[in-house]
Amino acid sequence: MSNSDWPITAVTVVTDPSKCPAGYTIIDKTYDKRDDADLWRDGYFGKRICRYMCVERSAPSVGKDVLVDVAIINERDPIPAGFTCIDFTSDSREKAMKKKMLCVRYMSCTLTNDAIAELIIMSKGVRRPPNGYNLVGELNNMALCFKMATFRSPTAETQQNNVAQSYMPTTPTYTTESPLNHMAGVGTALPYAINPTTNHARPGLDRTNSIAGIGSNHPLSGVPWQINSRYTDIARLQDIMIPQIGYKSIMDIENEYSYTFNIERSVSANSFQ
């Protein structure tokens, strides 16, 4: 896996392209027209204010977080649950965005197989993302898009394989002896005898007295003492099938069952107008 194929592990904003942090890649050109990707420029005269996005990519490893979602909200909106807002530039500690807030969400690479592999900025006026990309929103009238990809940490993959193997059923071996003798090895760990016709109970335990009552030396009349055949015939266990449970990452679950509460927020806002 080359560096360009690694998932994004950090996002920051700088005021000067020459001050992009070491190990980061600056997004200073739009994806479609190669225009300037300044996220602040307003076109007025005076001191120019610039904002450029930078991303870091790293190989998946245990303990390393990967970028799984990006959101653009108005500066007065609450930050979505699980997201972190990029408030300030990393080089000058100035406000990162104008009238908007860029929010990012990270997750441990051992908890998800999917991460954002690329962030791009489309030129002004473009509202449709390229094939394979998702539209996040607008920054300075330019569209921010991302592309998801599937990654797997080698260490996490090994751990998952070990867990899966520990649950794989093993086929027992059998002899031509009677079904009750098949349980001989198991019976040594049980507090009762496998063969009901032979008294191998623990010392001091009288099986007839425990059934008929204390002080009685006679078995319960008319009721045979017998273990259900399903528990004595261990050969039946070879037909047990363990179902295959489909794997879902935390991100898969949240994407499937997430709820934005947009309707409730809209109703609540209108009720106070």
C-alpha cells in the first residue's frame, strides 16, 4: 500500500501554504479546474486572508485514528455528536473558517474497515461531486467532497482471524464403543455418574436416598432412573452448526441506524417564532 492509498488520519487548516505541517499534504488547487483553493478569499481590497486545508495520511495501525466523516455547519450551529471542530489555524491560531465551521470525526482503525481516503475541493459553482465522491457542503462557494475506501489494519485483521478460529467447531473422534463409554472422558469432571446402572457417585451420596427421601432405602417405586438419550449420546453433537454472523463495523451500525433529528429541530425552532 503506497502513501497515497493510506487513509486520512488528520486534517488541519493553515493561513500560508508554505507553513503546511511536516507530513501533511496541502490542498491548494481545486480538483476540477486547478484554481486556487483558498477557503476564505472574499475578493475585497486590503490585506488578503487565506485559508488552506492540509491532510495527513498514515498506514493503518493499532492506536491510530482514521478520518471517517466530515461536516460543514454554520458557525452558530451546535457541533454534531462525535465530531471535533477545527476552530483555529495550526500555523497562526487564527479563526479557521469564515461564517462556517469545519467538523471532522475520527475513529480507531481497529473499529472500522472504512475511512476517508481523499478530500477534494471543487471550483465555484460546481454542485455535483465527481463519480465515487460524496458532497460535504460549501466553503467560500466551493464544494468540499470526500471519497471513502476500505482499509484493514494487519494487526486488527490477525486479531479478528484468531477470534474467528476460536469459535470454529471441531469434529470429535469416535470409537466403536457404546455411546455411554463415549462420555468416559467427560464424566470425570461431572459430580454424577454417566452410567446410571453403576454407582459412581461422590462418596457419601446415596442416589436412592436422594430420590426417595432421607431415611428410605428403597428407590422411587415405578419410576426408572434414566438420563435422556440426547445427553448420553455425544455423537449427536457433531450435527451442531454454528451460524455465521455477518460483521458490521461501528461506522456501519451508526450509518444504518443514525438519526439526525432535523425534523424535531425544525419544529422546535418554528414553535418559538
